[in-house]
Amino acid sequence: MKQVTIVCDGSSLGNGKGNPRAAAVAMLGFKGYWKAFGEYLGNATNQQAEIAAAALGLENLKEPCKVKILSDSRYVVETMGGTWKRKTNHDWWSRLDKAAAKHSIDWQWIKGHAGHEIQEIVDKTARKIASEGRVDAEMLEDVVLDIGVMEI
């Protein structure tokens, strides 16, 4: 089984107010090589964007893998680890459950905005997609080039 690392983050600009603009980004790493995926979510909360980011990463794996997921969302990590109960966002959790079903996953929380290079890039990219209201494929390619080859 391939060992893959996913670093994911969601962003909701205007979270909880009027008409938020949300996005999800996942960076998939395999043997030090990275690929970026992004999704503009539109009207979604920050928690929903965080769930979508993890799902997005898993959905882009082509075969069952052993996956280490790094997320700055305690909400996602603790819920998927079984510590927290699901009270809301059931459709979003369903998407993540479906994406996670065929993989062996180690859910790890990492502190956001604490200097983790790839997490910082994923966060910045999610905010940019949310702000622009669209996914820019060239931007995703550029962030991968910025990372280069890096094993974490």
C-alpha cells in the first residue's frame, strides 16, 4: 500500500456572515513529490471547508493508500478520530466518510499559522481561491513548484 501525506485546509471568508466565500485545498505528497488540488465551495462555513479539504485530498487518490492527513482543524481530526460527536454538517461528513472508506488513515492535528511550510502554503492557497471565487490551475501548479521535492 502506498504511503501518502495529505496536508489540507479550508477557508471561509466572511464565515458566519451574510454570503461567505469558501474554498478547500489539499496537497498530496508521495515520496517527496507534491500535487495540489483546490475547490471553490461558495457559500460554506469554515468547518464545512475544513471537512471538504480533507475529502478533496482523499478523493484524488487513485487507489487504496496508507494516508497521513495533517489538518489544522481540531474539528475534523477529533471528529474523524471518534473523540467528538457529529452534531451538524452531516452531508459534508458523508462526503468525507465516502472518500475515507478505502484508505488506512492517521489523522494528525497541526497548529495553523505556526511555520509549517506546506500548511502555510495550503492555507494561503485556500484563502486565495475563496477570495477569487475560482480555482486557478496555474496557481496550483506554481505552489507545487515552490515546494519542490520535500519529504515530511
